[in-house]
Amino acid sequence: MSGGLTSDERRANARIRRRVIFQLKRGIAPGVIAETLGVDRSSVYRWKKAYDDGGLSALESKTSEGRRPKLSITEATKLGSAPKS
């Protein structure tokens, strides 16, 4: 199993972030939101800033491209393990 999140987990996390923004817009205090949703208060503030700076799309989970290879393409080619493109 890989260490990353599944697409379902990423969608669930994005739903929580959108819910935080919805509750902030309703005037609910960040501390109450954090406690209710089981997240850290600093996350609530971070997501609010992301939303203020970039809208709802800024709350979506970013996919990771993974770890950088230790070998260059040239080195991997010499070893016969270059990624196929």
C-alpha cells in the first residue's frame, strides 16, 4: 500500500475544508468549528486564508507526484531502468 491518500480520502478532506468555510460564513467561531469537526484550529485559519486567496478551488487536495528519483534519466538508462514515457 502506498503512503498517499486515496481519491476518496482526498475528496473527503476537501469536503471538510468546504464545510469549514460554510460554517465560518454563518458566523460560527473558528474554535467551535475546529472542535465540532475534529480538526486543529490553526487548520481552520489556514483553510480560511487559502479560500480568501484562491476561492473554493484552493481548498481541493493536491495530488503528489511522488518522490524525486535518485538517479538521473541518463544514469537510469545506463542501468536499464529508465522510466518508459
